[in-house]
Amino acid sequence: MKKIHIIGLLLAITISAIHCGQGHAKTTADPNTAKTDKVTLTIDGKKHMMGEDAVLSLHYVGQQHLELGVISEKEHLQLTVVCFTKELKEATYQVYSCKGPSDCPDEVDAQLQDVLLAPYPIDPVSSVSTARFAYRAASLGLQPLSFVITSVTDDQLAGTPWKTKRVKGHFEGTLAYVDRKGNDWQIIGQPTQLSGEMDMYCSIR
């Protein structure tokens, strides 16, 4: 039940992008040039280019959480990354879920980070076992998602009430669904290799 609740919470973060300014509008710096949000995902070797049909969002919330949301019906996927950072700057972060088999210090647990890769939400809802998470679990060969911010620049998106910046970066890691079998945690199904690149407007909330 906890994992189902987490999926619902992360999905809410992703879908909230529908009601927020998207990076397909023009910037105030050059109203004649459209700077769109760009996200490319590679999942188990297959590249997914997020087109105009995809809902993309990047928010920096409460001066502590950078929230990336990707949802595409065409590519039949959703991705949410919640990265804890007290400053939006160029840096490398290790992002993983403090649940299940993760070796997670108390200070990291309190940061409320998470990563979710799952099928596009349809009715009936897919089984929770189709979702994949990032863990720090050496016993299972699982390491955190490496989330790298390579550039943060001032760039105001026209038509949005929020201050925005342009953020570029990339990420890579192995995601898995795990469950307890007796006294031990085990990976259920095959782990998923995920990498991605982003060039997006980020709203400062």
C-alpha cells in the first residue's frame, strides 16, 4: 500500500505540469524565438524523444526540491524525479528512494527524494510491479540515480507568473521494482536502465 501511495503522490506532481506554464511558449528575451522544453530518455537502449504531445515540467519548490516531471501517452510512460538541493546550481546529485531495501541515513530519509518510472496511467491502472524506482541497495546491486545539473541561467518564460530559469542536465541509473520474499528483499522482474537529457524552463516556486 505504501508503494501505491507513493506512485499516486509522484503522479500528482507530474500531472500538475498540465496546469502550469509549459516550455513551449516564447521567452521575454526574444519574443520571436520559441525555446521549447527538451527531454530525451533512453530506456533499456531505446530512445524516446519527448514531442509536442508530452507534458514536461521542472519546478524548484521551497528552496529544497527540484521536481522533474515527464508524461507521454504516445511513448506510454511517465517519469518523476524529486531531487533534494538547497541551491539550484551546477552539481551532481545522488537520488534514490528511502524505502524498501535502501541503505538510507536519517538525514537523507528526511529529504523526501524519489524516482519513479512507470507506464502511462490508463484505466485500469497498471500493476504496481510495472513501476521502477531508484534505490541505494548494494546487496541488490542497486545504486542511486546520478542526476547532473550542467547549466542554470536566467531566462524568463513569457506568460507565467513565476520566476523561471533555464536548466540543462542529464541523468543515469538502474531502476528496479523490489519486494520482500521472506526475510529478504529481491528484485522482481528485470531492472531497467534509464538515462536522459533535459534542457528546460524551471519555475521557481
